[in-house]
Amino acid sequence: MSQPQLSQALQRIQPSPTTAMTDRATAMREAGRDIISLSVGEPDLPTPPHVIAAMQQALRDGQTRYTPVGGTSAMKRAAALHFARDLNIAATPANTTISAGGKQAIFHALCATIDPGDEVVIPAPWWVSYPEIARFAGATVVPLPTTPASAFRFTAQALEAAITPRTRWLLLNSPGNPTGAVFPADELRAIAEVLDRHPRVLVMSDDIYAPLRYSGGDHATLAALRPDLAANGDKGRVLTISGVSKSHAMTGLRIGFATGPEWLIRAMERLQSHSSGNPCSISQAGAVAAMEGPQDFLADWRQIFRRRRDLVCAAVNAMPGLSTPVPDGAFYCLVDAAPLIGGDMPDDGALALHLLDHGVAVVPASAFGGAHCGLSGFRISFAAGEDTLREALQRIETAVTKL
């Protein structure tokens, strides 16, 4: 029997390693193993009650029909409000679109604009889906290495060196996954000066973790700092991604937002019209409430995540062979475990399996392009309760001392 013939596009990509590790941990728990999963980027805090109430009301009102492909008018207004109020971007409903999660917006943007031979510059370590989506679209991935010593941020000079005549996109993620790195305004302005010299390069600024920053002050993002780059019309080239998954604990409801030049927004909606169609109507009702309703709970959430961050980083940095910078945002820390690699522990994939044998699921740094940075280790998600984190850290310490 002949083997099924998969498309060349699909053969260029691999399954998500974060999903794979989470699924593996779930299967082990279902089989009776005591496994703590620190592999998934999902807040453990409850979805705000006003969001739940809005979705319940939408169901009672019969809002179960198709909506416009790019989202309801109410949803687009709410997303534009978020971009203007929280990110200081001059968004309007006309240059805003809604998708089934931020990942879908990224997928559609890249697939709508990339031709074979194009290059996409991605800072490494990177979120696992960035390079896979770029490769699926037919692009060559150009890693832009960063290190713990640079707080996982690249310089404008490094970006200049990475750009070629084939460069189509630069992908930015601040606060970042898996590092928690946050780009300050002065560094973004320097990056923009490089982009001024390369008008073909589009920029995707993934700001979905913006509400979860710990250093204070306003969030800096390229479209707000350089509105001329984000301007509407044919010359606009900054797409900003956001959503409610992380900030409002609505991961399963699958709502993402994007704002950018109308030519790009319309292209994304054209592709969405033939892929998923409209985002879930009930989820949109919840996301409207999330954006238009009270935001004061976020201050409490930031304090909760800050305490967890400090707990995890202090414990990790006290363990022999492990170290991590203190992240400025999101709910991840990327642990350097290079001193533990070698001999019976050939790579960080083996180390992650060793930790799993001791009851903790993490994701190896190699899944995030760590090899491009000379980094061997693993990512910890501290989106879990403090008691759970303490137990997980104790298990990690026990596992490490056995190496």
C-alpha cells in the first residue's frame, strides 16, 4: 500500500512541541501518574464574571448565527478601543479584524503576503509557531539570535545585518514567549530607523502579553511610537496582534485581534473567508465585555504573576546547573541548563524527559530555537498556583541533583 502523499507545505512544518508536551503530560495524568504541567501558556485564573455573563446573555438572545467574517461591528469597535486605550495605537473598526485566536491572524497575515524565496526574520528564542507558519507559507526563516546577557533582546545593528533584499517580514513579540523579554521604547525607535531603510519589510508586533508587564510604565509598541510606519494606505506596514486569551483567561474561547493598514486587513479577511469564516459569535460577545468592561482586576493579576515569577526565578537560580534572567513580562522564564548537558544527558530534550519522569512537564529550549542562541535548557510557565509551583520546583531540584 502506498504512503499518503502530503503537500510540500505541510512537510515543511512540525507539530507544536508545546502542545505535544502538554498532551503527553495529560495522557500520563489520565493513566494515573502524578504530573505537574508547567508546559502550557494558559492562565490558571478564572475568566472574569462579567465576561461569562455576557456570553450567557448572548446565548439567551440567540446570537448563534454567522457574523461578518472579520467580526461583528461591536467586536471591532471593542478591539479598536483596546488598541487605542491600552496600546496607544490609532486603530479604527475599519483597520481592525477579529480572528479565532491571535495565531490565526498571524497565519493569515503571513500566508497572504509571502511568496517562495521570501525571508522572515525572527528573533530567537521564538514562540514555536512563528517559524512553522513562515515555512508553511513558503518563506525561509532567518534567526536573529539573542542571549540571556542581552535580556533576550536584539540590537538595531543585528537587525540591519539580518535583512536582505528578500526579507519580507520582521516578527516582534514583546513581552515575549518564551523569554518574557520586553523591548523599551528607545530600542524600538532604533529598530524603526533600520526599517526606514528597508521599505519592503513588513513588521508583525505580537503584543498579546502587553497587559502582563512587571516593570511599570506604559507599554511600548512600534505602531504607537512610529505611526507613520503603521499608517493606513499602501505604505502602511506594521500589523499589531492582540487578544483576550492571556489578559482575560479566555484561551479556549479563541478570539484574537489585529490592527494594521487596511490593504493587509482586507487580505487577511479574504483568506479567513475561505478558511474558518467568522470567529465564534458567543466568544465575540464575551470579548466585547472583556474589552469594554472593568479592567481593574488586571492590577491584581499582575501582582499574582509577579509573586510567582519571583518565586520561580529565585528557586531556579539557587539550583546547581540552572540559571534564568528575571522576565519583565508574560508568565514564562527560560532556564539555561547548559552545565547539565553532556554524557547521559545528551540534549535538553532528554533533560525535559528526565524532569517528566520526576513529575514535571516543561518544554525544552530547543523547541523555541534555542540552538540558534547556543542555549540548552527549558521553559517554565508560572501560570500555576504558588503551592503547585513550589511542589514542581522541589521535584525539579530533586531531578537535577540526580544528574
